[in-house]
Amino acid sequence: MDHPTRRNALKSLGAALAPAIVPAAVFGQASPSNRITLAVIGTGNNGYGMLEEFLKDERVQIVAVCDVNKEGPGYWDGSVRGWAPAQRLVEEKSGRKGCATFTDYREVLRRADIDAVCISVPDHWHARIAIDAARAGKQIFCQKPLSLTIHEGRLMSDEVQKAGVGWQTGSQQRSDPSFRRACELVRNGRIGKVHTVRVGLPGGTPDFGKVASQTATGPVPEGFDFPFWLGAAPAAPYCPARVGVNFRWNFDYSGGQLTDWGAHHIDIAQWGLGMDYSGPIAIRNPRAVFAQHPVYNTATEFYFEAVYENGVKLIVSDKEKRGITFEGTDGWVWGDRGKHQASTPEIYNSTIGERELHLYESRNHNRNFIDCVLSRKPTAAPIEVAHRSVTIAHLGNIALRTGRSLLWNPRTEQILDDPGANAMLDRPHRAPWTL
């Protein structure tokens, strides 16, 4: 049965209803009906880790897990994942039986007693599930990179904003104090006028699932719905190298290191430049080497420049120092996970004054999502911000694949004077998964 008071509070945009969903622990109670009920869709790679994190939050009760795979290897470091291990984890850690299991995400969204969903599926499934979840009124945490294409990202952002539901992108670097500190130094002028930003990403196609050599087609493992896994992507034969954690090295399902890590580091570059809701006007000088593999075809080496209207140049390459380096007329600031540096001690130790710009502060990305479900305030990583950030990675891939520089209009979100490249803003979607 539904819980009318709690459900209405979650769907309403009015803060006045927030007390209806204050966690039961505040009152010394343990009634699960006063918790945020969460389902995790996709329990293979990051999804399993998300379960572990949300299980630590006393305000959350995980009531369902969903995956097209019951149980099997091929995930991080060859680990075994799927809905069955996820169910065991939830029931063991929570001390409660009865975590529901599904293979079709649509059954999850039909349950009126589920307040929020965590979407941790391959990139080519993000748009369809996120749009359906928004229309179902669910609060949404969705892993990065946000979308498979620029067009999908635009549709996702528009639908989420239309539905008025909460959204957190899994761009957890926005909850890392080192990145926030680096961006605050830049935004408050400590390095003078910014002229160049260097984003260093990994290259190659690492064998995260220990299956890169397993390219021979064969029977689909029992308990794995491979046609559902393919979804809107082109029809293809099953092989272990195609699925699990290594899907990101095939353009049918993802965009390689450029979207996988670019969704993180380019996002911080946008934050530091104050360009969260805009983007560059050109992509120039693309250079790339692509994987030579029976299944993997994404760029293993890459370089391009994204140029903004104010003249700032954003360089994205696998040859740059890992992380983000902001260069200005008076010095530089570099940031990476858990650490930051500056060109002088004066910049590094500078105090951000009370009247200066202080960026959004979050120290735990998962808890920030639940905080905002309860408060109705914006999260650390809203969907439109994530869309604008990954758009640069997508444009980079289009430039690399065509071998051409591009002119981009960030207001209309169109590539100018290049119909062939502009057609790559979206991909065909197989029925019945058209958008």
C-alpha cells in the first residue's frame, strides 16, 4: 500500500510538507514507513557500491534491486555481481528479509511505495530509464556519464525539470573538498584572469572485467537477459567482452575514457570556470588513436581543445597531468581527488572571505542526495549541469571520430555548418526503446 502523507510530501515542491518525511530515527523510532524507500536499478558495477553506501544511511530503506543479470562474473576485477548478490547484501547488512528483486525496471517504477531510484546501468540505458522514472514521480540518483548522446541528455534534463523531481548525478567530485577548494580559488580571482584549463584523463581500454580477450560469441549465460541488456543499441551477438564492466569501450554503449572520466574532470573544469549552464563555442584540433579490437572501438589516445566565447581554452587529453589545472595571469591551481596544489603558497593558503564566492558544499554525495530529497533543495550535481559537462566530452568524441574541428552553439545546442557532425548529436534507437 502507498503512504499518502509521505508520498505527497515527496512529490510536492513545497517545503511546507517536508516535516512529513523527517526520518523516524529523529523521533527515536525505527518504522521503515518513515524512511526514504529506495530501489537500485543496475547492481553490477557502481550499483553494487551504491548499495553499500546507501545502506549506511539510517534515513534510507532499500526495498528492491533490479538487474538483467541474476548472477555472474565480469565486473570490477572479475567480481560476481547481479540482482541475487545485491539482494543478499541488502538483507545481510540491513538485517531484514524481503528485499524485492526485478529484471525489468518498469516493474520497479510501478511500485507506489518506492520514493527514489538509483540508476546504475550502462550509459545507453540512462535516458530511457531516467525519463520513465521522472514521469513516475521518483526521486533520481543517476550515475555518470549522464547520457550516451547530447540529444539524450537534453531530453533527460527537460523531462526531469518538467516532472519537478529531485536529481543527483553521480559526479561525486562535486562533493570532494579538494575540488571545491581549487574551484573557489579560481572563481575568486586568486590566479588572475584564467586563460587555459588542462584536463588530464586516462587513456587506453583497461580490462576491468578480466574479459577483454573473451570475444568469441557463444550462448548467453543462464539468468542473463542479454536482449534486454542491448535495449535500444544495435543488435549484436553475446560475448563476455561486450558486457559487464568493459561496455564503456564500445561506442554503442558508451564513449570510452573521454566520457567515463571526462564526465568527472570536465565537470570540474566547468565548475571552476563558472560555466555550469553553458559551454564552449568551438572544438578544435582533434587528434586520436582508436582501439584495434574485435569489440572495443573508442579512443585510446586523444587530444582536443574546447574554446569558450571569452577566449579561455580547455585542453582535454590523455597526455596532460591527471586532474584539472587552471592557468591564469597570476598563477595556477591544480586539483585531483583528495588533493590540490597551487603555484605559490600565497595562493594555496589564501582564505576565502565571507563576502567572496563560496561554492556549493557537500562532503558526502549519497547523503547529499537524501538531504535534498528531504529538504527539496537542489543537489550538488543537478541534471542540467551534468548535461552541459558531458556535452563537451560528446563533442570531443564527434570531433575525434570525424577528424574535424567543430563550431558549437551552446544556446541552441547545435553544431554549425557541418550537417554530418550535427547528425551525430543523437543515435538511432531500436524499438520499443525509442525516445
